[in-house]
Amino acid sequence: YDAVDIIRAQRDGRAITEGEIRWLVDAYTRGYVMDAQMSAFTMAVLLNGLGRDQIRVLTDAMIASGERMDFSSLGKVTVDKHSTGGVGDKITLPLAPLVAAFGVAVPQLSGRGLGHTGGTLDKLESIPGWRAALSNDEIMAQLADVGAVICAAGTGLAPADKKLYALRDVTGTVEAIPLIASSIMSKKIAEGTDSLVLDVKFGSGAFMQDIDRARELAETMVALGTDSGVNTTALLTDMNTPLGLAIGNANEVRESVEVLAGGGPADVVELTVSLAREMLALAGQPDADVEKALQDGRAMDVWNRMIRAQDGDPDAALPTPRETHTVVAERSGVVTRVEALPFGIGAWRLGAGRARAEDAVVHAAGIDLHVTVGQSVAAGQPLFTLSADDESRFERALGAVEGALEIGDAAPAASPLVRERIT
Ligand code: URA
């Protein structure tokens, strides 16, 4: 095969073959095909698309580039969740222990944040002592004993994707459905979970602003999972408004612990419960009373054991910020809009996120909202508080969130958080 021939074919809309796709991915992973060539190829995919069979072959080739994990010796059903990412999305934290409370094994191999969306590992690293890196043996032992693991995905899973994703990030080719679907699903299939629930987000704080594109992504990923023998379903969920009140790292852990204690913001509880039901249905427990496990402490119990198993102290104080700045309402009225993307960018500028993969995050930095959409407020009432380690961060963060929280005269019509279910 020849890389230039394959690029030309994809550029001109001629269907490339299974052999060509497998060769290209393998040759790129080994360094024979150059970054320049692969970036031309990914741009041609972004512009011309790929057929379902081609996406399946691409995914399979990326899986074949690395190792596959195998949980079959556990003797437990395994089920995982993946979110396409959003602002304030801490759902993995309460969800994994909640589902594990029903005797199911939950291997949550997670990532770090880049840009305005946070990363699950960054949030958990706010907990003193907590360790993200586990060996495969440690993962197996913890799944057998505690049932839930949230840890860093090893570098052995789909190395082709690692290289390709970094390339797409700097060549404007992230937003192609065939590339996103194969990227996410190659890692999830290689991880070896029996079942998978996808939380595919749409709206201002999501990858896909548009619900029709989010649906297409969800359908593509569900088909890829199902074809590979992974029971896969997806929920399409609204990411126009931040999830919950906390956006950051330590504050998101705090909010997750509130949910595990039977409280917490209604939207975080709703999505946690919806995803838990979905996961447990795939694991053969469609009637599990998940709300009860949040109320009676069973989910909290698994959380405490899960954090301790990874050397964290669930009772330790979380980091607190050196500086805070609270914004108050200029007028009385009703909160009509809290826009996810500007608040995500604001928290990022405060230090909660990173601009480059090698940057460190500030665990106490972020934004705490004090109001939700539909709530009445009086002039002078606190709307949100910015937290940072350095006052100089406030100006740029305030610039990001300017106009992102609107107060009007009438409450907007409520829109459902979980919009569709895709099987
Ligand atoms: N997350 C991934 O892992 N890959 C993508 O392409 C997009 C989001």
C-alpha cells in the first residue's frame, strides 16, 4: 500500500478498503507513515466522512495497535460509563460506587482534562494521597474486592489513538464523527468491559453543540460497541447548562460526596440515577433501587473503600482557595440562563484546567454557582463565587463569564436533562 494513494482516494471520495485502513493505522503507529500524511488523511475524513463498515475497521485497527484487558476471570459482570465531556460533569464520582454497590464491577479508566472540560482524575487528585496510576493487577484486585475503580487508562490501550488524538488536536480534525467514535470506542472495547453506557452530550458546553450531530455520534458508537460484543446504550443529555453547582476540582468532589450522602443538586442526582439504572439494566438488574442505595449509605460505603484502596483519605479536608470573589445580582428577577461554555472557560482560567497536557491544575480553583435556572433572586444576592490561588486570575475569568448568567422577568420553560435513549 501507499499512503499518498490512500490519502488521494479519501480526498476524492473513493471508498478506501479494509486492507488500506488496517495498513495505514499500523504504519502510522510504527512511525512509517508521517504525521503530515496522517493529518491530511484525517482532514479528508473530516470533510468526506467514512461509511459504517470503514469506521468499524478503523476502530478495530486501533484496538489491534495495543493490548486488550480481560476481566473474565473476575466472575463479576463489568459495566463502564463514558461521557463525551462537559462543564461540571463529575458524574463518574458518585456513579461508579453507586453501581458497584449492587455487586457489579465498574472499571472506570479515565482521563485528565484538556481545555474547558474537566478531567475525572484531576478532580479525584484533590483528595490527599489519592493515586490515579494503578497496575493491571491492582485494578483486578480492587474490582474483586471493592467493585469500583476509577484510575488512569494505561498507555497500552489503543496507542494508535493516543498518537492520532494528539495529532487531531493540533490540526483542527477533532470534530469528525468517524474519528471521535473510533477513538472513544477503541479504548472502551480494548478495556474489555461487558457493557457500556455512553453519556453523549449536546449543547454549548459539549463537543457537539447540535443534538442531531450528537445523535449521529451516539448511534455510531452504539453500533460499534454492539458489533464488538459490548452491550452498549447511550443517553443524549443536555450540556447547555453546567451540571450541578460546582465547576472545578475539589469543589466537584465535595458536591459528589453530597450526592453519595443522599443530598446534592437535583440535576446531578437525576443524571447519576439515570445512568446507574441504565448500567444496572445492562448488567441484568433492571429493577435495582438505585435511589435507596444513595439514601442508606451503601454507595457512600463503596466510595470510602474505593478512595482508601487507592491510598486516598476520604475524611481528609479538601484544599481550599487562597482568594475568592463573589458576583452578586444587579437586579431582582428570575435566572433565565446559565451558559455552560463560558463558565467552563472561566473555571479553566482560574486554574482548574490546563492549557497544555504537561500543566498542573490548581485543585482549589473553580466556580461555585449559588443559583440555578428558574430560581428567583433579589438584587444584591450572591450569584456565583470564583476561587483561585492568585487574585490576578479573576479579571480574565470575569471576562469569560460576562453575560453568561442572565436574569429576566419570567422563568423559562423547563427542558429535560436526559433527552433521548439510543440502543
Ligand atoms: N474523546 C476521545 O477520547 N476521543 C475523541 O476523539 C474525542 C473525545
